[in-house]
Amino acid sequence: MRSGQYSTALMMICCATIYCLASISDAQNDIQIGATFGDTEIQNQAAQIRAAQNQPTQPFPSLTADHLKYIDDLLGIWEQSSSQVKRYTCDYMCWEYDPEFCNWRSPGNNKLAAYMIKSGQIRFSDPDQARFETSALWGFAGPPTEPGQDPKYQQRDKEENRERWICDGQAIYEFDFQNQRLYETAIPIQMQGKGLVNSPLPFLFGAKKEQILDRYWVRVITPQGAVNEYWLEAWPKRREDAQTYQKIELVIAKEDFLPKSLHIYAPNYDPVKNPVSRAFEFQNRKINSNWSNIQNALGWFVRPTTPIGWKRVDRNAFQSQPQQIPPQGLARPAAAPTDKQIK
């Protein structure tokens, strides 16, 4: 099932992106952003080094001084404001695209139809407790009966299509409904209590500006007419990150400076040949609510019991190296262990 190929570590991206852009001013958004070639000799040398090391190279041309300053200021403001967010809740809608399961395109705009639509909830509590859970899903059921209408979708209730992921600050618990396994990954003691900065996308989890720019190529891509939004695009610099996703696009709503949507592209994404991706919309976004605090105290982030008939799997037991980050990227999860490995 392709939906299982996306790690539910995504939950942390969805919930912790609340940190981003909490105090960006209108004046900053008015900076004219552009791209131009510059410092080509230095860039070519860096590209040659990365190629020799089999590392990704910068996917877009050099940015102007104004663009770089915009990003620098933006990340600096976020770093100062991120500590204000202690609790976060939201509902989400997710559209999953994969032509292997649905290759129908709208005759009007040639847009690929999602093969599955999901809804659910996201919860986060500072510094490193989080929960992501699917509550309902719908599968593609056919093209529309009338031109101009949306495709047909039918609600599904099969357990194997659900997603649930919990972090209690000491371990990460990942539910595999298809194989009836509960994966437990212990967080190293030296990493506990330090937030989610070592997740696959650290700039969404309170990491320092320098760490963000060291690990990702970031640029602003706000389209004309998006007066109430800020758009960011991030490309991984590290090979291990590039193996799990090609890039992400993050849209920040201007009215509350919280993430409005997130688009995750598969490592081999191609808009024509392989348009595999996941698009999220975040609704009913709330931060630091007293009701969330009460719910958290009632056990949203506790170590789950193993469901009847399931197997609990200790990922650290069969991995040669203890995990330093939550599992396993966005477009491809860690390979499920065999029965021989977990017996």
C-alpha cells in the first residue's frame, strides 16, 4: 500500500511548523524577491565537491542579496519567536497523488486526481511530544459524471490505510495497521528534552538559523496575487535527506502566521512522469489553548499499549546504529523488519 510508504514522522512537520514566521512584518513581505546568477566560480567549485561526494547540488540559481537578506531576517525572527509556542492542535486534510493507483487527469487543467484523501488530527506539546492520527479516508471511485465536477470518492474504513504516530519524548511509536505491528524507537538520552530539531526537516522544529541554512537550500516562492500568504521552498543538501524527499513547499497564512498547507514531493518526483506527492491543509489551528493543556494531561502522549494480536517491534534492537532522528523521512519509511528479525 503506497500510503504506507510515507513515514508518519511527517506528523512532526505538520504540528511543529507553527514555529515558523511568527512575527514576519508586512514590510518584509514587500521585499522584491528575484533570482540571478552570481559568484559562479564559487558555486561551481562547491558543486564539483558535492558531485565528488555524491551529494545533492543547489537546484536553483544564486539568489540576490535582497533575497538572501529576506531569508536571513525571516529565519532570525522565527528563531526568536519559536519559544512562544507551547501547545498546538489542528485538523488536517491530505491528498495523496500516485499515477500507479490513479492516473485520471482533469480534462480542463490536466491536474492529476488524488488516489486517496485523508483527514485527521495533529497535536504537539513543547518540546518533543507529538501525535498524528488519521480519522477518516476516501479512495478514488471514478471520474465525474458531468464536466466541470470533481472526481468521485468513496469512504473507506480499512484499518491498513490508517496512520497513527506518537512521540512521548522518550520514544517514537509508529502503528503499522497493515502488518499489525507497533514499532518503538527509543530516543537517545542525550537527545531527550531537546525538541524535534533532529527531525528530517529541522527548520520546522526550532533549530537555529545556521543549522537550517547548513542543511537546506531555502528560497521564497510566494506567487503574485498571494497577498495573504508566505511561500517557502526547501531542498535538502544531504544525501540521506534527498533520498526521502525531493523538496517541500510550505505556505504560511498571514492572518495567524501558522502553516496553512504543506506539499511534500517524492525523491524521484516528476510533474509528468512521476507526480508522486502529498499535499496537506491545516485547519482549525490553535496554539497554547487551556483545553489542549487539559487534554495533554489526560494522556495524549503516553506510551501506547500493544493492540491485541499485534507485535511490538523494537527498532533499535535490529538496527546496527541507534536512530538519532525520528523515523524515516517523508517519502519512504524504513523498511519493515522481517519476522526473523523480530522473533
